[in-house]
Amino acid sequence: MEEAGVSLQLEKNTFTAEQVVSHLSTLLNEETNESYMRNVKRMENIARTASRRKHHAAGLVEEVMYDSELRVARPMHLQTADMRMPWWKAQNLDLVLFSLVNFVGLPVAVVFGIRSLMRGQSISSFKDTLPQLFRSTTGLFGQVFSYRFR
């Protein structure tokens, strides 16, 4: 404990009252007290962490033992999230596609919309071309849109 800086050593068979007083005055001295208190806090944290590790490690070993004994399906809390989702979600491809659509597709649509307005194509002429487009590609769907735009 003396090497850790948290105590001073006394020989238990031969110590005197003067040694006890000198060691106590050293520990209670304001200049050295700060370093001793800092070392005591450090050792306290180390001891607390070390005591938790053993119980935590034992808990993990027991969990693995019970898991291997009673294995039917692997419990959800032992699986990582990517085991329960498709590969394209695990690789974040859905987020990449969403970002591309928003950061590339949306500005392109705005630019083409502004271009068509600058060329003089009005919204009413766009309403006339939309039903023709749907009527030529699909029967029933085109009829619904042609009825809606008339």
C-alpha cells in the first residue's frame, strides 16, 4: 500500500508512539494530504472496478452455459441487430438510396421544373399532357386520371 501512495508503513513489533505521531502528521499535512487523497481515490476506483469484473465475468459465463444447455433458438438479446435484418439494411443501403433520392433527385426535379416554367410551358398544358401519358400506357389507370383532369 505504501508503494501505491496511500499509506505509510509501521513495523508492527517495534513501532513507537513517535513514529505514529510522525506518520499521522505526514498524512495530515496539507501539502502531502492532497497526493495521498488522490491516490486513495484512485485505489478505491480500481478496487471497485476489480470487484465488479469478477461478478460480471461469472454472470457472462453462466449466461453462455444456460444458452448452450437450453438452446432452441438463440435469444434475441445475444444476437446483434444485423442478424435480424436484411443485408441491404445491415449495410445501410436503404439510407444511401434515400440520401441519393433526396440530395440528387430532388434538385434535379426542381431544376427541370424551373426550366419548363422558363420555357413557357404552363401548368395547364402539363395537366393536358398527363392524362394522355397515362391513357396510352394503362387502360383503367388512364381512365381514372383522364376523368380527374377534365
